[in-house]
Amino acid sequence: VDNNPALHPLWVRCDMSDPAGTTWLGAETVCVGSKVTGVKLYSVTCKDKKSLITLEELKQEHKKKHHPSSMGVKGSATFNLFGSTIVENTAIESKSSVTVDFKWSHVESIFEIPPLSSTATLNIKVASGEMRSPMFEMYRELEFLQTLADGLRTGETEWMEPLENTSAVNLTKAYLEGNCIDQATKTAERTKLKSETDAPIFNTFLERGDLDFVEQLWVRMRKSVTSYQDIGDCLKLVTEALRYGDIKPWIHRDSSSSLSKLILQSYHQQIDHVSLTGVTPVNMLLEMGLDKMRKDYINYLIGEELTTLNHLCYYLSTEVDLQEQVVRLRKLHHLLEIILTCRTFLALPYDKLFLLTQSCLQHYKTSPYDEEHEFKLQIKPALISMHNFRLISGNLTEAVFSCVHAVCCSFTHFSNGSQLWLLLWRETQYLMLPSCDQII
């Protein structure tokens, strides 16, 4: 055996499909001084709850090994609330996860339900772009915007598949001529019809009914352009219509894109010349998308009273270059992914969503974009209690105990006035962890 005292214990969880019902296989090094002399193997089987040691027996085992003068017991448990799941025997992998950690004193039994007196902390990690997310359509819109930004930065663009059968130029012509039914109206009508039958998860949380001319143009172009030529041709049609007074579109007062400024000038019959060559058309389209999506996010956050404009200044600033504006928009999008995941799938109340929003906003002001970051939120145990679990987590009720990672005890020693905290991991792992899938 290699003389390496730094080897850690190795425990492998098994599926209990063998006749003995093996739940864990373990290996630990045996050391004499600093020398590794061998490896101790463990095989843990467990049939049901009766196989578990009782809390009193566990205390006695601990006293035999450590001889404490007095002893305290603490419990902890972790539940998976959201993440990878199994639907009709098909595993649906997810990079998102929401777990809740419970910690409590006065443990009465092994695998007891966390009491309402325990502390509970949500650990939230959400990945953008999952199809079940309420933000999925907004994510696709953001991806197109990111494609434009990447093209400007690298000089190469991988165009997304168009969502419209009609070409971008023909869509723009029809929009300018007013010869087609406004797609925004049609979308609103479809959403209204669906809302009566669809579950809340499919509602479009960020849909606005006040899209101005530039925003509606962005919606059409982002679904249909497949080249730089498309962008230039579409914007040329718009600028010519403005210059000749063929259209008098309305825009939001706080619009900041270059095209919005041209529209404002058209109100006074004075339009600056714009050379639609090089990267100028792409810059203009990128500005249109940034402007529109920022308003979408503001509309939700302010409308739901989750924050104020003062707290959004960093994310809404147009003083930085376009690439940085895209980065900050992605941060804002990720924030919305987190908030809507917790609202839709966990039914968190307003006060907790408010605190989570403030935490995310503060984090991303000073930290880079990172979907692996785990946000933490203190909650009341009653929100995840076993009594009302069905109300807040739907069909997760049956899975809650099979998702328990560990219910452990920690013992406090008082010897000669000193306090030593020990987590009975090595000594009691084989006693406490095996039956997670059985105790339901």
C-alpha cells in the first residue's frame, strides 16, 4: 500500500438491488502512526427502518468510544426541492438545483422530520435556458442578442435558425405598410386564450402590451434575420420611410437606441444621415434589443415591487460599451431565472422573493456572471414542512424522503472545560445513511 496518509474515506452508494440489500460500500485506510498499513472495507445492508440503530443506542456507542463527560445532540437534513427528476421512468437532467438544509437541536429519533424550531436555508443554483423555465422564451431572445454581440466581438456569427418562414425584409415591408395583422396583438390573443387552460408555469410573466415601434420591429427582426445583409436591408427600409415621412411611429420617451433617436428627429423633419455599412446596422439592432429587454425586466421587477429603479442603475446604464451592457443584461436575466424558478416551483412568498432579489442584485454588482454560484436564503421551516409540503411543491411530496441526503447527529463534548464538536460521520455513517430510499 502506498504510504500516503492523506487518503480520504471512500463511500459508494448502492441501489439495493442485490439480495442482501446493500446500500453502501466503503473503504478506509488503516494507519499505524504516519504509515498506511492496509485498507478496511465496509459493506452496509439495510432492509427498512427497523434495521436502524436507535438514538439512545447511538449515544451509548459514542460514549464507549469517546467517554465524554456530557453530550449534546444536533440534527441536520438536506432535501432536494428542484433539479433533475424522473418522469415516466425517464430521467430529465438539470443543471439547476434548489436544496434546503435543516439544522436543529433536541433530536428525538433517527430520521425524524425536521421540527418547526429548526433553522432552514435554501441553496439556490439556477442555469439559464431550461425548457421548463418560465423564462425560456426570454432566454431565446437573449441568445439572439448574445449572437449579435459575439459577432461584433469576434467578427464571426453563427446565425440561429429563423422562427419565421417569411424573410426579414418582407416582414419589415409588411410592418411598415401596415398590410399585416399586428403579431403582438395575435400573440396577446393567443396568450389570453391559453391562460384559461394552461397551468401557471406556462404563463408569460414578462409579456408587455405596450411595445413601441422599435420594440415591435426588434421582435420581427430577431425571429427572421439570418445575415448582416438582412439587418442592413431592413434598417434601410425603416430609415427611408422615416426620411420621406411615410411613417410617424411612436416610441417610449426613455428609449435610448440610435433608431429611437432618428424617430425623434423625424418628428421635426430633421434626420441625421446614417451610413448603414460595416457594423453600424448590427450595432443599431443590438441597441434595439438591449433597450427592449431591459424594459421587459424592469416591467416585471418594478411591477412586482421586488426592487426600485435606484437599485437597478448598474444594470440599466448605457454609459458603458455595448459588450458590457450585454453582460449586465445577462446578469439581470439570470436574476429573473432565479426569482421565477423560486416563485413558480417553490411558491415562495413575496417577502422571501424580495430578499432574494436584493441579494442577487447586490451580488452581481461586484461579481462576474456565474451560473454555478449558489445563492443562499434563510426561510421559515414551515414553508418546507412535511404537513404542507404538498401545497408548496406539488408532486414532490412522494419524493421528499427519497431525496434526503443525510440526517446526522453531532455530539458536544465537555471535558476539562473545553468544547469539542464532532460530526459522527465515520462512526455512524453506516448506521444512519443507508435507508434514505426506504423510509417514506
